[in-house]
Amino acid sequence: MIVEGIVLRCIRGIYTVHAGAQVLHCTLRGNLKKQFEFTTSTARAQRVTRVRRNVLQDVIAVGDRVRVLVGHHNTGVIQEVLPRRTSFTRAGFRGREHTVVCNIDQVAIVFACAEPNPDLWKLDRFLVAAEAEDLEPIIVANKCDLGDPKPFDEYRPIGYRIHVTSVVLGKGIHELKQLLDERITAFVGPSGVGKSSLLNAIQPGLDLRTADIGHVTHKGRHTTTAAQLIPLRSGGWVADTPGLRQFEFLDLSREEIADCFPEFRDLLGGCRFDDCRHMSEPGCAVKHAVEQGAVSQRRYESYVAMTADLP
């Protein structure tokens, strides 16, 4: 029997799939791990000319919709991966595409007000990744009991939603839960910012692992080691993902990155040169807006840092 389901977790070649009323522990059909190259001649029947392992991207990620051949004792074999509607990706090891989670509606980008201190330059990278996939971002300023959320205020004029939370104080938990209802949301951010703690507070009984930040490095510790998709009792799904200390883009051009800064968009057609890089060119509308204070100097410098090595 073939059933359709959603991938909840991927660990060491075993895929946990939610299919209706059952949860299946699945392996992957061998052909899905391979890339096939075919003849291009129109005069003859198409045939395979080369087969190789797919090593440049994730064949299956958490959130994928799949078709499974059901076996015995809650096991199965994934026969087909359905097309992805959206994905949140980054550059992995040796340029490999790493899909953090896919088929989501929105991204809750969680940063702490303190312990660890907010790195707005890294937050900009998460926002660009969300914008590049047309995902709706929510900035969650967590641990407001430990620090002031004021640094996040610079994102309000741009149009981003800022949601201030504290698990210790119980602040913003109910409101954040309402934003998740009937939607598929990925919780992403650096290590130690409290993603798992927030989810434990939103749905008591999850008992996701948590840990304090390191007292020597003052950096977050990895407690979530693999992404997992969790159904909410109130409706909707949330993906808890491992903390990402580094976040590099995969195959985003300078023009695409500029378009992922919402405050730049209305300015991009106003530069003197069509191929303006918004760096040192005369007549640049973006630089003029920065000089006039209409665009944040720090955000502009963040764009420059992201595109410095691009052609």
C-alpha cells in the first residue's frame, strides 16, 4: 500500500514519516539517492548515459511530502519525494546545499536579548535567506528578562514584526503561540538563544532538550542536534532546528541579495547605472538614501559585507 505523508525527522538514513494516523520509520529507495543523466537526441528513445550519487544537495529534508510503500511493524520505503513548495537552505560543507527545513509558511528567527548577545549582522543573513524564498519572517527577541530588546527596534521601520518573549517571565508566549496556529513554522537561529525552551513553553509536555550557554565562551551549546517537525495540539506544525553558528548563502547573486533588503527595493531602479553594485558608483540611489538617513548605515554595511566577494 502506498500512502502520502510528511517527514518529521531524518537521522542516519532513517526517516520518520507522519502518514495519517500512523508514524512510519522509513528507508529511502535506492534510485532517489542518485542523479541520472539522459541522452538529448530527439530521434531516439531517451536512455540513461550516466548515474552518480547525489552529493550536492539533501535528497530529503524535514518537511518534505513523500509517498511511502508501507511495510510491516510501522516501517516503510520512501518511493517518491513530492516537489517542494518552499525551503530554507544554506551552504553546507564544501559548497553542498543544506536544506534546514522545507514546505514551511513562515520562519520564526529567534535571537536572544542577552546570553548570547544579539548579533544583528547574523540576523540580517537569516532575514535575507527568508526573503530569498519568499518566506514570511518573524523576529523573536527572546530572553528579555536578561537584556533590553531595544537593539531589535531598527527592524520595525523596515516592516518586520518583532515579537519580544521570555520563558522565565512568561512574556509573549501566548501571543507567539497564536502566530503559529494553522501554519507551518520553522524556528531558526543561533545556538543558545532558547528555541527549544520557547517550544517547551508553547506546548507543555514536549520536553525538548535545553542547556545553558557556556560560561567560558559565552556561546550557545548545541542541544538540538537534528531538525524535527512537531505537530501542535492547537493546529499547525513547528520545526525545531539545530543552532547555526555560521550562515552562508548558496548561489545568491549580488542583485538577489540587494532585493532581499526590503528598504532597498523601491530604490533599486533609481541608480544612474543599471548594473550599479551600490558600492562606489556615482548616482547610486541606495547610497544617497543612506547619506540622507532614510536607510540604516548599519544595514547598508551589512549588505556590503554580504556581497564583498561577489562579482
